[in-house]
Amino acid sequence: MRTFISTIFLLALNVCVAQDQNRIIEFPDVDGFLTLKADLHIHTVFSDGLVWPTIRVDEAVKDGLDVISMTEHIEYQPWSDDIPNPDRNRSYHIAKKAAKPYDMIVIHGTEITRDLPPGHANALFVKDVNEIMSESVLESYRKARNQGAFIFWNHPNWIAQQKSALPKITEFHKKLIKEDLLHGMEVVNDLTFSEEGVKVALENNLTIMGTSDIHGLVDYQYRLENGGHRPVSLIFAKEKTEESIKEALFAGRTVTWFENILSGREDNMKLLIEASLEFVNKRYIGYSEVLEYDIVNSSDATFYLHNTSPYDFYANTDIIEVIPHSTKRLKIITSQGDVSKDKLTFKVLNAVIGYKKNFVIKLELE
Amino acid sequence: MRTFISTIFLLALNVCVAQDQNRIIEFPDVDGFLTLKADLHIHTVFSDGLVWPTIRVDEAVKDGLDVISMTEHIEYQPWSDDIPNPDRNRSYHIAKKAAKPYDMIVIHGTEITRDLPPGHANALFVKDVNEIMSESVLESYRKARNQGAFIFWNHPNWIAQQKSALPKITEFHKKLIKEDLLHGMEVVNDLTFSEEGVKVALENNLTIMGTSDIHGLVDYQYRLENGGHRPVSLIFAKEKTEESIKEALFAGRTVTWFENILSGREDNMKLLIEASLEFVNKRYIGYSEVLEYDIVNSSDATFYLHNTSPYDFYANTDIIEVIPHSTKRLKIITSQGDVSKDKLTFKVLNAVIGYKKNFVIKLELE
Amino acid sequence: MRTFISTIFLLALNVCVAQDQNRIIEFPDVDGFLTLKADLHIHTVFSDGLVWPTIRVDEAVKDGLDVISMTEHIEYQPWSDDIPNPDRNRSYHIAKKAAKPYDMIVIHGTEITRDLPPGHANALFVKDVNEIMSESVLESYRKARNQGAFIFWNHPNWIAQQKSALPKITEFHKKLIKEDLLHGMEVVNDLTFSEEGVKVALENNLTIMGTSDIHGLVDYQYRLENGGHRPVSLIFAKEKTEESIKEALFAGRTVTWFENILSGREDNMKLLIEASLEFVNKRYIGYSEVLEYDIVNSSDATFYLHNTSPYDFYANTDIIEVIPHSTKRLKIITSQGDVSKDKLTFKVLNAVIGYKKNFVIKLELE
Amino acid sequence: MRTFISTIFLLALNVCVAQDQNRIIEFPDVDGFLTLKADLHIHTVFSDGLVWPTIRVDEAVKDGLDVISMTEHIEYQPWSDDIPNPDRNRSYHIAKKAAKPYDMIVIHGTEITRDLPPGHANALFVKDVNEIMSESVLESYRKARNQGAFIFWNHPNWIAQQKSALPKITEFHKKLIKEDLLHGMEVVNDLTFSEEGVKVALENNLTIMGTSDIHGLVDYQYRLENGGHRPVSLIFAKEKTEESIKEALFAGRTVTWFENILSGREDNMKLLIEASLEFVNKRYIGYSEVLEYDIVNSSDATFYLHNTSPYDFYANTDIIEVIPHSTKRLKIITSQGDVSKDKLTFKVLNAVIGYKKNFVIKLELE
């Protein structure tokens, strides 16, 4: 019902996209840093995506994101018959303008889209995408880096490029890393997670990234109506500024959030879990040897804690489920251990900090 | 114990959009006709909309629609710097192709976008939109009509064109009607409903239309997460074919469905309500004078029935609420009337068949 | 992202019944009075009910009630083979003790259970039920009254006693009223509502009462899992004390809440509706003649407002639905009236203040 | 609103308790047996419970149970001042009669309530509870056994009797077992689960039992409104008859269902899991080495499958969550193993078959 005649009325029915409390992604700030929710791999009609950039801003507002980036393929432009796209910065500029009414940062980015190696990569914090286009992949990376880019390898597990689905770092990738041309790597992309990817990222000191790589609608792709969410990177930044986000990415301070899985470097995971789970109200039940404890979860994750201590529980097996934004009461049968020295220890099944390696929580009981 | 998540077989990561049982718009077929759910006013990036045409197909599949039409503005092309759009049939062709895997009809249409009079109008069942473009509005209408178009007036209540919000039929409109160039009129557009519009449509024998006129995302605009739905026209067609839909539109066999309001010609409303509500299981409670009756509602509408008979109810006031896809038991105090002659009569508060006029249900009690 | 499970701190396995935010009955306090939620007709195993009195306290805590009364039948004791019940105050004493941890008032009551006339009646604020037992119904009423009782007629529409379902006040009832032995009357009992009852109560200046008369479980009888609620009386009291409640009942300051229907004396309804609905943010949309208005509903009732003014709406028919604890935006087409003198008037379809009579809201538009 | 005058009208408003699809406990029948859902430890006002026996039938109908038993304490009768209870079979007879309209079996039972050892025990399939009362605990057990009873030890982990919360089998218990006076043991009681109990039961060849031991309301105690359920024993019986249930209990064919935990003997767990989970639609994605597999869960349990094979997944970590009544797609990276010999193996984290021992699923991939 909009027209060319008057735009003044646009505001009437439809001012801003409203935040929707039910779908906002929520994780607490951590010790010393803000926890910024970021999706840094997004497509629009300006490459092979299916929406105008403003819709990407609307979706991100609904999801409560702090940071997004339109990362159009430089080399892949399937709609070019309809959208000739001479200026590759259009997508960024449209999104940037649309984000103005909101407290959201739009980062100037693009996707350098090549066969393996090196495969696809996103360059963030660039100045002019047109300048980055080049026959030579190395030149593209260097031009992006010269503009100050943080560059990360996309979906290294992608079966369209890697039949085995196992990320394989090549000599070319090592060269890129050595020349300061590759800084991060996706372990989460769209609906996929790569545990092997976590290993490769850690071995090569690459920042661990999780992104949606959305082409269609976030709501449909991640089944929001069933409680799903888009994959994101949680970035631990000193401030909510582009500069601070850049510093955090180069410093590797991220944890990815995909379905119910958190993955990241152990130090980052420690920050996040210590902020998300609080252990309180320790006391014995009556005269019994059963000790009660409350676990308060202030995050969106359902934590699965696998008891690895000598203790059993009075009202649970060894797998403790702590649902989002709730409190779980534990009842520990202390007679099975020695509370003066045996800690309560949990492997956090949904917190991956390495290949087949989970974060471990240790709690004093005395 | 069924969970809130319905069983879904996702065929692949990304292939087809799944229907979502919770949001499918459902009305029963009526006596002699199929009830087709149609949204015949839709925009994409090929005029001033915000999505690629394929997304419109995805949304419609989710909503369980039978018929859609991309109706891009001929005269309003705000994205033309990015999308030059030399062939105005592109949007139709892309949607048509995307709809192939589904049982959905895409009708070739366009929006002729002028100041009042005549205002905006959609032409459906056209052959080539490029041919319809003309400086002269009358010529545009005639060219569309020559292609066989069904033409309807859009949002005649729109405050951007009509400060009073009251549709006003002009001599120009009358001329169009007389020349067989105007066949229908929206009484529902986007988030608006015009009771005055119902009057004007009926007086001028125009087909009553309800459309979304969607530019952004259906899910956000109509708050699907809160149980909302897009406005549609229910079309009573002999078959699910383009030809049959065309016949039904020219014959005026429509009822609009907006929020919880049905509006339409009395004969069409009668068809729909008789198919939607069944009155069964009449019997007295024990030896009392209270007569029980079940009302079975097989539609998505919550019916509000206002009792206008001499009878009171044993478990209700005079306003009876019959929620969607459920059964409501009525308990009628028969001692207040004479069941041999006094019928049970209800004004259906959510079924508008004229200006300040509601459909009336009459039931024998004997 | 909030889950569907609210944060609950269970204090122990079994100690206290937790309030459940989803089912607490909520109506705002009104001008000059607290709005107390009361269920004053309840049975336990001490007459023909099916639960121990403590369960009645648990249910009432869950429902957020302020006042309850166990009103066991004096003359009907079907479980007497198992429960000889020599002291008819037992039920009160057990409930009273169980209610101690909660902010809830338990009123000492009983049900005098006779054929018509006078039928069943509850006596509240009694001292000793044993004393009230008598062969003579009149003597029972007098003894109760001598103890200070407020007495109300139960389910005068009950088809087991009144085949027509129409309450009929007899000479005997008039005599009771004259002798100050009858002060109120149920218009709502369990799953029934009597519009004729409202008329009879008003004509005879009896306090309008709504009660559950629960025998089984509140959760099952009123389908709490589907969003149902037990019928209650809203009592407008100066303080949350037994004395103040008694004063309010004798003064007739009640409104009943049954399914979605409020019924009561016009002055009481006015208090409740003015507290429940606020009309704010009046302004014109752009340069149009459409005036916007927000209706804020702070109660559990879904209000159905039937427009009876000359104005139409831009986004609604004449039936406006204002759902609980939400804001509804109205868009008034002012060109159809004269805002300097024509008020916006609504019949509140769910607010019954007499036989076929609804409360009316009048709003200035200037 | 019920009265002593006429009972014929009781049927009018309130005939039967309706089943509630959302809360019915659902597990599939297993190979060779029906899966009967049983709660065999229930209290009413005839010992220290808080409801009349009919309510227990209503609750069980709502939960979709097949078998229940009222098991009143012989030795503990706190309401005896109000309910003298001379015939200890009353509770059974009332429940039995109330269950007639439903397809539900009520088993005659009682609870022999002593200090440790032997603690509390339920005797099922008895003929006359009055006969079982005795000063001597051994005599009580023998009298029950002479009536044909199946006897099981209740809450051996209960901290009110066992401060450590660890079940300890004594010489006395061994003597009972030897004399055929003890046949089963609760590992689940109310809100508690005892992993140590599973060990003790298996070591002593006792049937593994899970019961609610409900005293208040099932809905409140197990937070049905939040998706909770009462603990039950799933009994694998040849027919739905009392005789067949008895045979199954003596044969030890049970699995307990508590929160999300299944516990039982390995052979029984195998039956249940093979009936609950189906693995279908195996095929490779395109030309990749990723093999897809669908897991169809037809039970109420959320299965947590811990991958212990050499394979990783393309869209998951090693913990696979399979929600109730849904299908989960697995994407197996086959390049990490040898599909001709390496099976896909999962430890089922929510299926306990011994102390710190979980059921294991092994799947061929070829």
C-alpha cells in the first residue's frame, strides 16, 4: 500500500520492526567484557540472497543481534541479469542506513568466493569492496587486508567443496596465515557444525566463528516458530563499537552458539559459563547427608552437565539438564565421597572446547 | 504426550519450504464450490517490495494459499537504480517457476498505480505487462482488459490518497465500470478494513476483495508468531484452475478474511457460514426445559453469535463465542419462548454483509 | 530467548504450593477500594466434595485468590459412613490452618441445603456451624444470622430444583429478605450464568455473587490447561480483612467473573471498567482525518466493545476486541461525525449490568 | 452444585473426565508385549492422602494410565479422628467402582509401613487388607503373600529412614527375598531416583519399580502445566488383564519412567528402545561421503544419544538429542571410519541399565 506519491504516511501503520521478546538471543555479559551477539555472514539480493538488505536488519532486530555484516559474493552474482550491481558496496550502504534507528552495528564486509584452496572467505571491516575484486585470489586477500580486514575461512567442512566434510588446512592456508591474511575460521555455518573444525582452528590459532550464511529467511531456515535460533558468534568486546569488535575478533574472543552447542577456546568458554551458571544456596536437607545446591542459568543454552565425581544424586541420574533462564536444584548424596576433598565435577556436554573435549566445571562442596 | 514441536521430515538442509500446520489458513469447501485461499496483491523487489519473488511463494506455501499474484507497480520503481527492470513480467515468471513443486496457482498480474481518480488498481490474468504501460490511464486499463484482465480498485480508503479514509466512487470510476474496465474493489488491504467500502462495492456490483499488499515479510507484518494471519480473499471456484478462478472473480464469489472479520455478499457469506458451522446433537437435559445443542466450527474464524431470540442460555450470556476448529455446547432455556414457532436467531458479529449489517443465522428448535 | 517454562524456585520437594503466574486471576484495584478475588462456595470431603480442605487452599493459592470459604452442606453428608463428621466446623479449621503461610483469608461458612423454597443458601462469617443445624429452615437462617451471617441464595437457576432454569423469587424469599435473612444471590454458579438472575438480584437489592461450588478439582472442572478459570466474585473492599469483606458484601460491592463475562450493578461495573481500561495517546495520523487512540487493558477479561457512535474505524469493524493485559490501537474515521459533540460510544458486550443490558463507555474525542 | 435431592442431573454438566491429549503418557508396545503404564503406589484420604479415591481415577484417566493401585498405609492413619476407617478395603472399592467407565485396571493393594528394616512395602493383588494387619511385620508379609501378593520395597533411598540416601539391603531383606516375601523394589519414588537402587535391585533380582507415591494432586506435584509427568512403571504384559500384569511383575518385565530417565533391566530396555526408536532412510548426500539417516522417536522420552563410534557428524556434536514424537536427521561423516566394519554406536544417556551403566545402540552403516 506504499506509493510514489507520498512517503509521509509510511510511518503510520508500520514504523519500526518490533523486538520480539520470545526470540531475542540472550547471553549474559562476561567478566570484563560485553557479550555481543553477531552474525557476520549474510547474503541479500546483491549476490545470491533472496531479500533486500533492509530485511536483514529487521531480522537481526527481532533476534536481538548487536552486530551484522552483509557479505555478498564478489565472484558469484546469479541475479546479475536483473541486478547489474556495478557498485559492490550497495548492500552495506542500504543496511547501514536501515539500521540507524536501532542500537545495531553494521560492519562493511564481503565474501571472496573461490574454489579450494582457499575456498570461500569473508573479509570484514573493509572500505571499498570494488577495490578488492581481482583475478588473483592472493591479490584480493591482500587488498582486503590493506583496507584493514579481518578475514575468516567460510564453511571449510562444506561437502560441495570437500566431499569428506572434514576441513583440511593446506599449504596455501598456512601461507595465508603466515602472511597475516587469514585470521578466523567457521566451525559453524548455517545448519552445520564441524568438531574437526574446532581442532583445526585451535591448532592454527584461528578465531572460531559461527555464522548463519543466510540466503532465504532466518525465520524459516532456523524454524523460529519451533523455538529455533540462527547460529551466531558471541563476541567478548570491551565496548559496543566497531573498533572494539575488531579488536576482539583479532584477539580470538568468541564462542559460537549453534542449536544448543557452544564451541570455543577454553578461556572464552570459561568466561561464558561462569557468567551463565551460578551455584547458590548450598545446605543439607534436614539431618540427612543429602546436600542441596541451586544452579541458576541466565542464558539461552540448555546445559547438559555430566557428573564425573564420586557422588550420586537424590533426584537425578548423572546427566543434569539445566534449562534456559531457570533454576535447577541438585541434591547430592555426600556419603559417597569426601566433601573435604572430592569436588563435584561436571563435563559440560554442550560446551565443546576441542576435539572430543568438553569444558569441565569443578565445585567445592564444603 | 505430544510435544509442542510437530513431527517434521525435513527432506534436506534447504530444499523445499515445509508447510507449517499451525499457520495454514483453513476454511471448508462450500456447497457446490471449492474454497480457494487467495492473496492477489503482492510486491517484490521488482517494484517496491523487499524480497525476491521466490520468497513470496515460500510464504504462501506456509500459509496454505491456493492462489497468488505478483502485482508490481508499473509506474513506481524506486529500486530502478539497482534493478532497471526492462521486462515487467520478470516477477511473474520467477514466482511461477518457484511455485512448480507446489499445488499453487500463480496468476499473471500487475498494479496500475495512479493518483485518484482512479487510484491504484490491480489487473489480473494479463499476458504481457510491458504492453500495458501507457501515459494514459484509460489506455492502460483498456490494454489490460484487452488481454482479458479482471481489474480491481486497491485500497480506496487509503489515507495517503483519501484523507477522510472513506472510499468515494467518482464519475471516472463509474465510467470504468460502465466500460467493463473495473470489476472489483478492495474492502480489506493490509491492516485496514473499510465498512464503507463494503457498501460502495455492493452498490456498484463490484467483487469484494481482501489482499495483503505485502511489501516486507508476511510473518512480521501480520505477527504470525502471535497467531495472526495475512488478509486473503476466499474464492468459491468450481475447480482449482486459473480459468475457474477467473470465472469466480467475475461472478463475484468471494468472502474476505481479515483478522477475525469475514466480509462479503450475503449469498457468499451464507455459503461459507453454512459450511463452517454445523448445529448438531439437539436434546433436552434430563427432565428440564433446557435444550442442548452443539455448534461445530470447522473454520479458522472465531464466530461471535449475538442472540436475538426470546431465549436465554443456561451457561452463557447473549454473546456466544465459537472458537476455531472446536465444538461449543449451547444450553437453551426453552421456557422463555415457544419452540414450535420461535426460532433461535443469531446476528453473526464477525460476518459483515453490508454497511452495519451482519449475517443472521436462524435455527429451528423443534 | 525466554522458554515456555517460567523460572521457578522450588523451595523443597514438597513444602509449599507455588503460585503459577499463568493462572493467577488478575484485575486491578478500583477507585477507592481493593479488588479482592473471592470464591465463597466450596466443598470438601466434609460434605460431598472430593478433596481434603488443604487442597482447596492449594488451588486457591495457584489461582491467586484473596478470600475463600468452605461451605459444606449441613443436610447432605453422603460420605457419613466413612466420615461421621460430628463437628461441622472441621473443614473450616483445617483450611484456616493450611492457609496460614499465605496471604489468604478463610471465612467460616456453611451451606443450608433445602428444597425450593428457599433452596440452597450459603451463610458466611458464622461462628459455629453445629449451632445452625435445625429441622426448621427458618430457624437455621435465624441462627446463622444471629451469629452475624451474610446469607446468599445458591444457584437459583439450577435445573435440578427449577426445571425452567429461570430463578423465581417466592413469597418465602421475600419474607427472608424482609427479615434480613437473605442478602445475596448467585448469578454465576459453577458452569452456569443466569441473566434472569441478574434481573432478580437487582430488583430485590441482593448482592450479586459468582462462585465455583467446586466439588472435584478446580483444574479439571474449569479446564485450566486450556486457559480456563474458576468463577469468582470480585469484591471491592476497603481493606484486605474479614471485617472489610463483610462490609463490602452487605454493601453489594461485587462483580462476578465467569468465563469472559463480568456481571454486576452498574456502579460496581463502572469502577471495574474504569480501572481496567485506559484510553491514551490520542493523535491524528499525519494530515489525515483518522484519529488514533490506544486502549490499555490491565485485566484478565477480553473486552468486546460494540461501537454505537456515528464513527467507523480504519482497521476494524464495529466490534473491537481488547485482549487481556495488552494494548489495542483504534483508528477512528472522524469525518463521519462531529468530534466537538459526538462522543465515541461503546456497548461493552461482556459487561452485563441488567437483563439484556450492557455497560456503556463514552469517550470524548476532542 | 450437587445435592441429596436428585442425582439424575449429575450427568448433565459433567459426565466423565475427559482425556487430555497433551498429557497422556505414550510409549509404544514392544516386541511380544503390550506396554502398560502403571502407577502402583497411591494414597487417598483413607490413609494420609488428600483426595477421595475417585480423584485418583480421574487423574489416571487424564494421564492415560492402564493400571493403578490405592496403597493406603496400614499402620499410619493420621486422619483417623475424622475417618475411623474400620474397613481397610474401602479405598480400593471406591476406586474400582469409579474406574468402571474407563479401560483401566485397579489392583487391590496396601502399604505395610514399618521402620527399617524392612521399611515400607507395597503388597499388590491382595484379597482383604484387614486380614493383613498384624503386630508382627513378618506375619503381615506372610498374610499378604498367602493372598497371592506381589510385594515391593518402597523408597529404600528415603532420607527420612536412611540419612545417606543410599539403599542398603539387610539380612532381614535377604530373608524376605529367600522366603518369597519380597519381589520388587522402587528405584523411582515421587521426585527421587536412586542409581544405587538400580544396582541393588539387579543384584538381588528384584523387579525394578517406579511410582508416584502421590499424596496431594498429581498436577501440582509433577508440574503438569510445565510439561511434567508423574513417574510410572512401564509393564510389558501379554494382555491387559490383572493376571497378565501380575505375571509380568513377577517376571520382572518393567522399565521406570521418571522425568526424562528410563531405568530397567537391559533386556527390558532393549525391548523398549527398539520399539521407540526406528532408524530409516539411509542414503548418501549427493556425491559426498556424508551419510544421512533418520531416527524416528515414537515415545515420550527425549533420547540423548552419545556417539562413541569413530564417526563425527556434519550437523551435530557427539550428543544427539531426539525429541519426543519427532524425527531427527543424522548426517554421518563416513570418511572417519570404515563403514564395512565400524558400526555407529551410541550410549543412550537417559537409559540406565545398571550402576553408571547405559544402554548401548549399535547400528550397521552399510
